[in-house]
Amino acid sequence: MQENIAPTKANLMSAQSALDFSKKGYELLDKKRNVLIREVMALMDRAQEIQQKAQAIFREAYEALQTANITLGISQVYEVAKSIPLATDFKILTRSVMGVEIPEVKYEKQELDHYYSFYNTNTALDVALTKFHEVKYLLYELAEIEASVYKLATEIKRTQKRANALQNIQIPKYEDMVKNISEVLEEKEREDFFRLKVLKKKSDDR
């Protein structure tokens, strides 16, 4: 017998219970894995859409910035850039997907405040700043998606490992245990039945 398990009815019930528990555990892990995979696929589709928008806006922003650098001079553009404060118009919350906490960036789009004087600037610089301001919100979403996909992918890998352990190790082990104990008990029942039959025959012959 595997692991020297005594072939008793109590051990058979225990092994059957462990087998049922392992199968239910595998089903739950498989369901969790599928839900997480669907979530990742949806996020990746969304990321692709946002990336395409961001690339187009970045292209326009850098073209305008290049024009501003040429017409105003890099030093002047740099001075304007230093006047723009760090972005603080967002909050990072979390939401749960099958027990996995993933980030959720909350923000409200604000109109661009011009932190610089219009004196000694031009339209190209205004366009560049407007475009960079616009793309900022797309980057918030991309950051949220990237962090979420990383966390979900890590959990998918962990869930897959646990599911494989149940499917390939635990479940076969308990299936063999149930099978072997059942066979031994059935053989013992046949032997007991045969002995009883012999004893009854001897008793009838007296």
C-alpha cells in the first residue's frame, strides 16, 4: 500500500474525502485561473488601444516641441518646462479580482493651466504642452494596466502551479489509494463470505 496506509474502511473514507476535496480544489483553482486570464486579456486589449492613442498624441507633441525648440531656443523651452509642477491630480485605489488586489488610478481631467508667461513663447510651445497634458491621462491608465497585468500574471502562475500539483500529484495519489484500499477490502469481504459459507455448510452437514 502507498505510504503504508492500513486497508481499513476508516482509511478508505478518509482517502475518498481527501480525493473529493482535492478535486473540488482543482475545479476552484481552474475557475480562478480562467477568470484571471480573461481579465488579463481584457486589460491587454485596452492597453493596446490606449498605446495607439498615446503614440499618436506623443508624435504630435514632439513635432510641436521640436518646432518650439527651433523657434524659441532650447534654453527658453527648458525654463518654461521647469515652471510646470509635478502631477498630483490622481489617487491610487485598489480593487479585487478573485482575491488579487490590483491598482485603480482615479483622476478627473483638468484644463491645462499655463504656468508660464505668454511673453517670449509661441503657438508651437502651447500645442506641445497641450498635447503632453492630454497624453498624461493616458499614461495614468497605462500605468494602472501595467501594474495590474503584472500582479494578475504572477497570481496566474501561482494558481497554475497549485492546480498542476493537485492534478498531477495529489489527485492521482488519492485515486490510487482509494483503488488499492477498495481492492483489498473487497478481497477481504470475498474471503470472509467464503469462510462463512464453508462454516454454514459444515454446520448444515452436522
